[in-house]
Amino acid sequence: MHFIIAYDVTSLSRLQRLHKALCEYALPIQKSVFLLMGSEAQFAKCRQKAEQIIDSSKDDLRFYALPERGIKIALGQAPLPDGIYLSEFPELSQSC
């Protein structure tokens, strides 16, 4: 399973806690966007942990399921440092 996780958090302390928690399960690809590649159980744990951190009346947290075979294009700066590649998504390692 692959998911894009995106968030908009209004509190700096919650923002930092959420970012740290998401780093346990997913790869940060932009400042508030993560790529989760894992099992249903890993997704469930990640979502549960994130839900415990955010304030649902003030913050916005979204999980988008990616199709098995979809178009994946990255433009601009590479989200990963030079020399680091994801075997499933080599195009994320390259900038255009």
C-alpha cells in the first residue's frame, strides 16, 4: 500500500510532534507531505498515532491512497539527497 500524507497544523508544538511521528512510518517528501509505503497494519498505526496528535477542530490531516500503477512525476528539487534512491519510485530521486 502506498499513501500520500499531507497536513496543515496550526500549532508549532503539534506540528513538530506530528512530523516526528510521521517520520517513524513514512518518508518526508516535502515540508508537510509524506510518502507511506507499507502494510495495512503500518498505515493503521500511523493514522492512529497522527489522530492522537492533531486537534481535529483546527488542523487538517489527509491520507491519499496511491494506485498500484500510477503516473509519478517529480518536478523541481529532488525530495531525497543525491545518491539516495527508492527502488519502487526512482523518479522521486531525480529532479527535472
